[in-house]
Amino acid sequence: MKILSFIIVTLLLANSCHQDTTAIYGFWEGPHPENKNRKFYVRFYENNHTLTAHGFWTHNGFYDSEFEIDSVYFKKAEIRFFVPMWECTYLGKLIGNSIVSGGFSCPGEPFDSVSLIKNDNIHSFLIDALPGSQETGFTYSWKTPPENKDGLKVANALSPGEKAFLDSIIPKIAESKFGRINSILVSKDHQLFCEEYFWGYQAKDLHPVESVTKSVTSLLTGIAIDQGKISGTDEKIADIFPEIRHNQPELFNQITLEHLLSMTSGCESKDDQLTKSEDRLNFCLNRKIIRTPGEVFQYDGGNTEILGAVIHRKTGMFADKFAMKYLFEPLNIQSVKWSDYQQNGYPLMSGALCLRPRDMLKIGELILQKGQFNGRRILSEKWIEESTTAYVETGIEKDQYSYLWWNILIESKHKSYPCIWGNGWGSQFIYVVPELELVIVTTGHNYAQNSWAFTSGLKEYLYLLDESKH
């Protein structure tokens, strides 16, 4: 009888310990102290039979960053963990199944009460790129992209080469082999055959395109030239802004729109100061000129800020409004955000535009179709040719620059494919490969990782699309 009682007690204690640990497993949500659009999450899980935790930040519901957690303790509903980055210890008590009541104890600060709320729905936004992609034996299953009646033509079947390409590259994305890719869209022969979203993103979500904004600026400049509002790329900014009295007039008077478009203005690049300036335009126009215009490539967001002001001065419209009327609406792009960092009516031209990935693909198709989209002429073929042809060496091997578009060679299986590339920090990319009648779009959150890792994946698998025949 004593032996039986001992076994029962032992089982009850083991079960109690098991319940104690598993009760805290999962994701627990906490608030940002100042920004309601940001939240932090603590994930508790078992690692090598030890209770472990890891932290995440989100912004507007999507992944933003991570932070380390150590010294995790949980027993009899009492929870404790330490965040090294903050030098703070969280002390709390599990109440029921969905609330931890407690707060942070930080050196030299009063106790900060912060409750944690159970929210396992955030799982797919933080650690599971595709549903089930973390499970053993995960395989990719292709689905036909939806017909959205937005001007994009959709393929209803895959060629062998297209299937091989997707079967190769999508699992790699799901495994985070190229960092954190949020979407990939692929169009071949003007038909969209791949539209995949990861980490909780959906087709309706606007995404920052970062420096692809610069490539859009090139298109807007071309439209203004096509309309005769700008006479040509040889116009000098000293003539457009005669009120500027630059302290280096002999160099300033040489700068043309072509120099701005090709990143050869010679101006000192100070992008960090640019976004903090209370008068961006004045800051950009009066910067020190450190090289003779036209001689050396220097990537510089200030050049695009000046181009935005040129568009306003020449057309009477701020660049975002000009874009909506003459570029976005003709492409049936209906949802756009370009309000961040707006100043005195001027949108930030170097990297503040937000678009949907399908609409980024339309921009790629516009380049591929030499200024047309579904038979409608939006830009002259002359401008597309002029603005996407390599103009200057960048100093990066096999990378050249045209008018706010990159020109790169993607080498895949012993063959080189010339590519017109819209390149935005964090893996916001538009690849246009004319030889293959191909457009590939990605969005991502590779700000703390290798922003350009996806290009390595293209090098490995692009040749499969060369063998793609419907």
C-alpha cells in the first residue's frame, strides 16, 4: 500500500511540474511604452529539456526585430527572466491561462508594471514563414495566383522549368536561407506564375520599397521629359534653381539632371543628415561638392531629393501627386503610401514609398514592355532605353548604374543574364531580365541581415527559367 501511495504521489508531482512548465509555453504579448503600433513578444519554449525564452518586437503587427532573454525561471506560477539589452528583470505571476501580471525591475528606475497577454496567433508572423514550414517533411505546394482584375495576367499552369525553379527557391525562402523574405512574385512572358507571401503578409499589405523609390523617381523624370515639361537630362540645376547661391559656383553650375540621375553629381553624400534636416531641399542644394560632376559614381539620396524638387518646379505638382496621376493610375495602382518624412509638401524621394508587391511587379513589367503596360503607352521607349542602359561604373564588380536603376549580371550555370535592377535596402527588389522576358519582385525585412542574399539564390536557380517553356 505504501509503495502504491508513493507511486501516485510521484506521478502527481511529475504531472504538476509538467503542467507548471507547459502552462507558460507560447507567445506572450506586451506593449511598447510610447508607441501603440509597436509591441514586444516573449516566446517560451523547451530547448534541451530547459525552459528557454526569446524576444521579438513587432511594428503594425509584423516582425521588426529580436532581443535575447536569459535566466528564465518558472515555478508555482512565478515567472522571472532577464533581458540583457535592457539590463532589466521581469517578475510576474501567471494568472489563469492567459495573463501574466508583473513588470520590469531595472537598475535606478522605479518598478514598471507590465502585464503579458497570451497570443499564440502571432506565431506565423514571427517564426513560421509559411504554415507548417517548420515541420519535418515540409514541401512546397504551388497555387495559381489570383485574378485580381488589376491589369496583371496570370498563368494557370507551370512549365517544367518554372516548377523546378519554385520547388528549389521557395523552400529556401521558408528556411530563411536568404534572410527574411516577405514576398516573392515572378512573371514570365508577361504572365504572373508565382505569388507567395511569408511571415503573415498578404497581397493587400503595403510594403516599404526603400530605394526602389529612387527608380520610381527615374520614371517620373522621364514622364516629365516626355511631356515637354523638362527639356532633357542636360538641363542644369543652377538654371532650374537660380535663387541658389552656392559657395562653389564653378562646380555647382556644371551639375545637370543626368548627373543627378546617374549618381555622379559630385556632391558629398550625407544621407543620415538629409532625413534629419528641417529643410531637405536647401540642405541638398547647398552641400559641399567634393568631385567634378560627371566623373565618379557616389550613391547619394540627396540627388533624388533635388529631382523631386525639379519635378515640382517644372510641372507645378509635388512628385507624389504627379506619380499618382501619370504613373500609378495608368498602371492601375490604387493603394500607395508616400507620406512618411514628407516635408513642406515634398515627399522623400530617396526611400519612403510604400507599394503592394503586385504593383511593384507592374513597374517591372513597364520596364520590360519598354514603357507600355497592357498596350497602353505610359513612358516613351526612348526614355526606357536611355534610363536603363548602363551609364557609369559603380566600383562594384559586375555592377553598373544607369538612371537610378542598377545594371547587374546574374551568372547562373555558366551563363550571364543582364538584369535591370531596382534595389531597395532590406531586400525590396525588382529584377527585370529582358532575355528571359522575366520580372521577379521580392520584399523583405533584411535590415540586420544580408540585404542582398536573395541575389545569390537567383544565381543558383535562374538558369531553370531559361529552360522554361509553356
